[in-house]
Amino acid sequence: MSVTTMQESFPAPSITATLLPIMGVVFVGFLVIGVAMPVLPLHVHDGLGFGPFVVGLVAGSQFAASLISRPLAGHFSDARGAKRGVIVGLLGAAVAGLLYLLSHALSGSPLISVVVLLAGRALLGGGESFIITAAVSWGLALAHSSNTGKVIAWVGSAMFAAFAIGAPAGSALYAGYGFAAISLATTLAPLAVLPLVALLPAVAPVKHVRASFVEVVGAVWVPGLGSALGSVGFGAVTTFVVLLFAARGWANGWAAYTAYAVAFILARLFFSHLADRIGGAKVALVCAAVEAAGQALIWLAVRPEMALAGSALTGFGFSLVYPGFGVEAVRRVPAQSRGLAMGAYTAFLDLAQGLASPALGLIAAGSRLNALFLVSSATVLCASLVAWWLIAHPITLEGAQQ
């Protein structure tokens, strides 16, 4: 090997070394959402004395704020830089924790307390939107374009891991110290991770004219639709599979969610590179079919083992549906609009999650509970049709730049 060759061969940072710090930030940012998930219904219902409607309103306010703020988060990340977008999201989450504390202090006046809590939930939803949109955009900017699917999959895995760990941690905090502990954790955790963010390399925004949100939605709506359809199985498992276990008299319904989560993480750990290697639409086509098969298996289940296997198949399939369609979405916009593209693309997922669970619940109310998994299976299978359409109508680089 010549001296010249040796001098030119500098080792590039691995994708793992590049993404791990960003994943750590996302994990902490979403941990504060996870800790509140199992305790908010108890606090609003038992602590403040409100009924199911207000419980649903408090829970849904975060979803609504996330959906509405996606365009702003994408625009900000593209125009001001993804690192700044993450910082804004973390600060918003910390302020939401302060509103939680204020709401707790006002618990003697339940109506005022719940109004303040709603404001905190809305602010947390906006902060979540900034964190995940900017973090994915940041990872895409730091990593090579050949790692688009891996970036989307790994950063998303940090979010799901935060939910999985945050839920039991939040339950323990609430049982031991009450809602004040949840409020303090929500305030302090985002602030604690800010020094790590300060040490990470920033990526300057690309100085070009950026597309409008409407233009970006027009470019990514087909993969966004595929992702939305594919997410219905996720909502069916996380919301209704425990109820199915209870209705059938099967013990340990929580194990279905564990089977789902383990298969989800393993799929992203070992197969997240496939979307970059063979194409996002091809991966989404196969994995949506696997997810649909999992939902059908839950529908047919006559033993808990069948439902557990169906949950695992659902988790394995959905794990790669989102990054698969995400690769297709990113390829349809120029580099300077990647943040906005991820905001628009994720908004489809937000909307689907907000509509699917109530719709499936209505189906279950009018028929046997397992029927909703048949409907979910058919819906997820439609995501494979969207992926097939994307394969039949590939986007060219020139088309994405227009």
C-alpha cells in the first residue's frame, strides 16, 4: 500500500457511534412520556375525580398537539438546524413538567388543575414532535444516505424502548411518591440530557429554498398512507390484546405485549439495514404481510400460545414497515426538506393512531372482541398493496429534486 493511499484512508465514524448519542437523547426525551402513560388515567380519575371522557381528553391532548406541531417541527429543523430542534423539544418537555407540578399544587381545585394539566400535555406533545422529528433529521444528516432506513429504525427503537421502560418506572414512582414525582421527573430528565446535546456535532441547515408543507405532503403521502395502514396492527395489540386475554380467561395478558416488544426490537436490531440494501417498499411489502398474518393469527387464536405468536409476528412485521415506508418518503424530497418530510410522514402515523383504536373499539362493541383483529389484519394487508404500488412506480432522483 502506498503512502498516499494510507494517508487518504481515514476511518469514518461507524453508524453505531454516530447514532447512539442521538438515540440516548431520544430515549430520555420519551422516557418522560412513558412514565406518565400508566399513571395519568389514575391521577385524573382517582386523584381529581373526573370521568372517562376527561381521562381520554387529557391523554388525547398530547396526540393532538403532536399532530398539529409536526409541520412546525419539520420547518424549524430544516431552517434552524436539527440540533436546535432537539433542544427546543427538550426545553418544551421540561416546561411541561413544571405545568404538571402547578397542576398538582392546584389539585384542591380539580377543574383548574385539569386545565393546567391539559396545557402541560399539549406542550409535551409539541416537545415530543420536535424531539423525534429533529432527531431523525439530525441522524439522516450525519449518516450516509445509504443508511436512511437504519437511522429511522434505530432512532425509533429508542423511542419504543423509552415507552417500555418508562411505564413500569412511572408506576413505581406514582405508587411510592404520587404525581409530584412524575412531575419532577418530567421536568428534570430533559434538562439533565441537555449537556450531552451540547457536546454533539451540529449540522448546518442547507441554504436552499425549501418546499412548503403542502408540497412535501404531496410528495410523501403515498408512503405515509402505507405507514398509517401498517400501524393499525400496532394499535390493535397495544390497546386490545390484553382485553382479549381477559375475555377468554387466559392468564398473563401482559405477555402478549412483551412478545410484541421483543420481536419488534429483534427485527430492528438484525434487519434494519434491509430497507437501504434492497429498497424500502420491498421490505414494507413483505413485513406488512407478516404483520397482517400476525393479526389474523390472533383472530383465530383458540389458545393463548396462538395469540402470543400472533403478537410476536405483529411486532416483527410492524418494526420494519415504518422505516421501510420512511425510506421511500425521504427519497421523494430534496435533502434540505428532510426534516419537514419526516414531520409530514410521521403525521400520517399520528392520525392513524388517533383514529384506529376508537374505530376498532366500536367494532369490538358490536361483535366478538376477536373480530377487530380480522379487520385490523385486512387493513394492514392494504399497506402491502401500497408498497406494491411504490415498487411499480419507482421515484427517480431527478423526480425527487423537482
